[in-house]
Amino acid sequence: MSLSRLAVRRPVAVAMFFLAVILLGTISFTRLPVDLLPDVSYPRLVVVTAYPEVAPGEMERQITEPIERQVASVPGVEAVTSTSRDGVSLVNLRFAWGTDMDFAMLNTRERLDNVRGELPEMAGRPQILRVDPDSEPIMVISVAGDDLWELRELAENVLRRRLEQLDGVAQAAVTGGLEREILVEVDPERLEALGISIAQVSEALAAANHQAAGGTILEGRSRFPLRTLGEFRTVAEIPDVVVGRAAVSGGGGSRVVHLRDVARVTDGFADRESLARYGGREAVGLLLFKESAANTVQVARLVEEVLELLRAEFPQVTLDVAHSQAGFIADSIDNVVSALVLGGALAFLVLFLFLREPRYPVAVAVAIPISVVGTFILMGLAGVSLNIMSLGGLALGVGMLVDNSIIVLENI
């Protein structure tokens, strides 16, 4: 029995089937992630290693070459290129398309752990960076106020944590503002006169600003852990640190040398490596990164709701959205959807004018939305997001559907 004859003989079953397709398609449409472009995993990794104040030649010999020898044996690597600069080593790994980059990153990390013992002690830990479009922030929030240091502290301790609690937000990075730094400026002449080295000063500061476990206390059936609190509580405690002993001139014995005798302690700010401005005014920036499977538009909506609560909680701070991908994504998808709907409507109008029979254009007009809604089911099962590429494919599919419908109608 042919499919068309079965559909004609069982109209109720066919109607229920299409109603189920419409229902499941609508549910799938509400759950599909919305993004600008499809998820593309570029088969490339970059290993970055910092070794401050080292010439490019030494970087290549001490850092780049050992890393290249190790990562060249990573499974799936097609090419390895490197660049050695002043204080920075960059090693690029190119893999074949279709390689699982999560496993490739894991294998690369294992090779780098093996080479860590060959690198200089003062060199930084090699970092692996992925070339991924999703690594760009989906939103940039400006935090403006009077005191840049207080703004930085507020952004680090309050705003960042509140935003990272939202579903779909993977990370919130803080940029700009002022970072507090306790600077110890040592006088070399005083050190030489007292016979104390800079290493002694560093070791004394590290030992004075240290806390460790102190054992346990057993009281009845309970055991309580102890720890020694040796960290600095205020800046005024730092100059009183004992850094060594110096001989007393003109006689025997020695005296205690404090940090204030050989150095000056300043409570200030670290050198600024980033600067954030919004509306011609210096501010602190919050960069929001989404999770890989999150809906960009929905995440942006949740962030806007939290920002409204934060504005009411901190009226002295100005919170503005400096950049958001959600608006551009929504506009792009709306344009594609409008083109899809307009194309279907024009196709129906053309069919109605040329065929001069209402039944046939109505049949085609009913088949177009049902086919599109049914496609959402397959997109949900395949893990395909709603983006300009997938919606553009749907628009092309509608055109092919109209052409095929005309051919079928002419053969009936």
C-alpha cells in the first residue's frame, strides 16, 4: 500500500501525527540555543610561556625548543610553529579538522607537565589557549564611580560573584581600575653597610607573612584543628619585621635590624596594565563569558535583571551595558526569520495567481510551516543551535519545498 493511499484512508491518524509534529516542534523551538554563528571548534592550540626580561634567543633555546620537542608527539598534530619574543614564547599547534579538541588539549597538557622540569625555575607555567569564537565576551559592563580602587574591590568581591552565579555565565573577568599593592623599596647602600642581602629580606618577609597548621586538640569525642595565624593584618606591622642582625661598630655584639632600617614600605597601587573607559570617563570593566551550550539572548536577559537589582542595591555606582552580542544576534535572527516568512508569503501569492485554484496554494502554505516546525525537532536532537547559518538553510529549504510542491501538484 502506497503512503499517499494510506494517508487518504486514515485521515484522523494523519491529522494526529501532524499535530504531534507541531507540538514537539514548538517545544523543541523554545529549547534550542540561540547564537550568532554555529559552534565551530578550530583545530588549533597556542602554548604561551612567560619568562620576563629574557632575550628572544634565550627564550628559544631555554623555553621554545623543549616545548616543541614535547608537543610534536601529541596525537593528531599536523604542524608546529613557534615565535620567540622578548619575555614570551608562543608555540602554535595545528590539528586535523574533526579532531576532538578537548582530548587534544588534555594530551597537550600531559606533555607540558613532562617538560616542566626542563624549564627554568623563574619561567612561568605554560598556558594553553584555544582559538575559539565562543571565547569572546558576550557582554561588557561598565562600573563607574568616584574611587577606582573601591570600584575594583566591589567588582571583584561582589559584582563578579553575583554574575557568575547565573545560569549560562561561565566567567566574569574584571579589567581596569586600581589594584592595591604594598611596595617595599630597599636601600642597597643600607643593606651593604649592615651586611644584609636582598635574599635575607625576601626570606624574612615570606616567613613573617605565613600561616600553617598547628595540629589538633582532642576534647571529649571531638577533635578541633588548629592553625597559626602569621599573616600581616595591617601595613604598620610590615616595617617591624626583623630581617637580620648587624655587628655593632666599636665593640662586640650585634643588634637587631628591622625592615624599616633598610627599606621604605609604601601602601599604594600596582602598575596599571589595563585601562577601561566608557562615555569619556574612566571606569572598571566586567567581561562576561557564556557557557558553550548557553543561549546568548537568554543569558543577556538574566544579566539585565541582575543589573537592575544591583543598581538598586548600590545607587552610588553607575552600571551600564557597554557592549552586548544579544542585540545584534536578535536583530540578525529577526531579519532571517522575516525573510523566511516573507518568502513563504510571496510564494503562496505567486502560486495563487498562476494556478488560480485556492486548494493548491493553501496545501503548499500549510506544508511550509509544518515542515519548518518539524525541522526544529531534528535540530534539537542533533544539537544544532538557532543561528544565521541554520536559519539561512531553512530559508533555502522553503524555496526547495515550494519547487517540489509545484512539481507534485502538476502530476496530480
